[in-house]
Amino acid sequence: MARYFFDTYESDALIKDETGIECGGIEAARNEALAGLIDLARDPLKGVDGHQLAIEIRDENDKKLVRLSLSLQMLLTRRPSAPTARLFHCFWKLRRDGPAAMQHSGPGSRRHDNGQV
């Protein structure tokens, strides 16, 4: 197995991987980098607009092979309608709290946000 190195970029900061990981090929290394990028995106963001994350894969000869990146931007083109705003609220609540947060909280439900029935 070959050793691959995963350099991490967060906006302008670089963390160079000096240890590396042995992987069964470039596809396995890419999967490791993708999992790492997802983990980075889960961390609290300092500023959403313009925030950039990337992982660059190098081989044992210091050759750059692959770069995976994620760029976050907020573009508001118009004020969302009430149904759209509610949909976004439900989506983010689901992402933050998991599926249990969405039970008994929809229209027609007897449970209100304050937990009263």
C-alpha cells in the first residue's frame, strides 16, 4: 500500500500532513479526503460567507494528486416566501436536532414548540 498525505486548508490557513495514511490506491485516498472534508464542514463555522475548506492529497514523492474543496457563500436574491422560510427552518432544525425534533411539530399537530399539548 502507498502512503498518501492530506494537507488541510481552511480559508488561508494550511495544516500540512507530515504523517500520512497508507491507502490501497488513489480512490481509497480520495474517500479518506472526502470523509475528512465532511468532518471539517461539521465544525462550527467562523463566518459562513466566503468560508473555504479544502483537502489536497500528495503522494510519497510530494506530488499533488487531488484537491477536494468546499466553498460556502450566502446569496440572498429575494426575500423568501413564508412557506419557503418555514421549509428552510424545518430543514435546519432536522439537520441540527435529528429526526426526533420533527415529530409532532407540523401543522395540525397537537404539540406546540413549547412542549405543551
